Amino acid sequence: MFSNPPRIIATGILATLTTVNANASGNESEIEELKARLSALEANKEPSANREPSANREPSHSQESNRDSWLKNLSYSGLLEIENSITSSFDDKSESDVAVATVEVGIEAAINNITSAEIVFLHEEDDTDLEVDVATLTFSSDKCPFNLSFGQTYLPFGSFETALVNDTLALEIAETRESMLMLGFEAKGLAASLYAFNGEQDKGHDTVENYGLTVSYQGQSWSTGVDYISNFGDSDGLESLDYGLDAGEDEVAGLAVHANATFGIFTLTAEYVSALDGFTVDGAQPDGTDSEPSAWQVEGAITTTIASKEVIFATAYQETEEALFLELAEKRLALGASTALLENTSLNIEYWHDEDYSKADGGSDNDGDNIVVQIAVEF
């Protein structure tokens, strides 16, 4: 209603005092004292019309510090892979395609000194609709070699390392994503984890009774590890299939052994994964016996410089055994190269030759030649 209430009030008081002064000249000294006090009050009081509205005020230094501190605790990452492929199947059919092979967005947050969270969203054209791929909560400290994790992630069973575009045959058999709880240990290159989860392939037992153990050692230019899982049938490649287990058994265990070493510009990678017992799968084996799927690979890569750009050349030989029911090749020979076109942008090419299982083993005895060109962007 009033634009400047303090000044109006002060003016009114002064007017009153002026009247008093006219009628009581004997009190001049007291009036002058009151005037001086009011003048001092107005001088120290900023007029409200000159004040900046609270909505337009800049955030305080403490507010900016809190906001900046929280943003610094967040990190983001992304991966986009576009692939152009030409493939020939074992039935002599050729196909070509351009596909968004991978869209991956990750968020990591350092909640406090010991708590961190990770969320990864994934989309794979024709394979995976956009979904929460990984969601974990981890408690760890630099002052303690132990850590504790909860949530959905890929279990530490198999390493599946490769410098090529395609996933390895070992990954196709053994990669396992589950919701789990895991206790880990890391010190002086030695790492170990013990985890538990509620698997899908355990004859309807809806309890957290499956488990796994992994032990690895990281040297200066080499690493090696051994992994065990109590139910190999919970791998992503197996859990969706309709199969039976041996009578009296609730699960089929699995084993993975892997190693890699770097010698200057040369890197060597080797891996072996296998079920430790058989799966009863109708028609998987010509003689009617159980299938005990396994895979192994050896890969070599050379990193060199061509026209001031780093180029990686890689070759791999892979084999599977008793994995016909998973529709995987028995043998694969692969060659590939990759280089950075621009910052965080790479070009990757792979050619691979697949051989099917023989007719005696239930396969077609055919082979296929395939090629893929991939452009990948990381941010």
C-alpha cells in the first residue's frame, strides 16, 4: 500500500515534533535530540525500494558451494555403436544390415566417503529394449581392503576380453547378469570376491542359494584369474532355454580360467569356460547323452602407429564343445583392426570365418564368412 513506510512514519513524527516546537519553545533541546536520533535511524535503514527482491538475489556462496560439490560427485559416461554387417549363415543364406548395436548411458555417484552408486541403461537393436542394465550400491574405503556390493550386475565369472568387435564365444555361453550381494577383497594386486544370488534354474527354489567365487592377480603387465559359479545354467545364454538337469541335481556348476599378458606392443589373451556337468537337452547330442558346453579362445593383438594414429590389429581362434543347442559355431577364426578417427570416435573392422558342427555331431558341416564395420563414440 505504501511504497516507503519507514520514511512516512519518520516524516509524521517530525511533523508532530514541529508542532510541539511551535507550541512549546521551551523544550527545544529535547526536540533537537529526538530529531538527531530519528536522522540516525533513517541513515542506517536502507529504503525498501532500493532492496533487491529475494527472488532475484544471487545464491549465497554456501549454496553455490553445496551445489558444485554435489555435481562434482557425479560422473556420466556413454557409448554409441553403429554397425554395418554382412553375414552368411550355415544354411547358405546371406544377410546385410545397419543397426544401432549398442546405446549405453552410465551414471556414477559418490554418495559419501564410503558409499557409491552406479546405474547403466542399455539398448541393443533387435536384442535388448532400453532397460536398466546395471544398478549397484557399493561400500568401500581406501583404508580397508574389503568392499561390499548389492544390486544387479554382471557376475565376475569369465573375463571375455577381446580387441575385436564381436563378443567371444565364451561370453555367448557364460556371461551372467543377476541381482546379487557380494563381498570383495583387493590388496597389492590380489583380488577376490564371494557372491550369492537367487538363480532362475534351480528347480523352482525361490531362495538365495546360488553362489560364486573369483580369485585374480594383477601384475605389472599381466593378469590371471579363476572363477567358479554354483549354477552355470543361470548364464544369460542358458537360463532362457527349456532343459532338464540330471536326476537329483539342483544345479550344474561352472568354471572359468583366464589370463592376459602384454609384451611391448603385443598383447596375448586366453580363456576357457565350461560347465562341470551335463545338461539334459532334447536333441542336443546325437547319442542322447547330456551336453556339457564349453568354449576356449586365444587372441593376439599388436598396437602400432600408422600416419600418426594408433592402430590395433588383432586375430583370434575360438572353439566350442557340445554347444550345438546354443546355436553357436564349433570353430571361429577372426581378424580385425581398429583405430581412432577423431577424439573419442573409433573405426573397427572385423572379418570372421565360422565352422558348424559336423553332421555326425548334429550340425550342418557348413561354414560361413562374415564382416562387420563399426563406428563407436564414447563420451
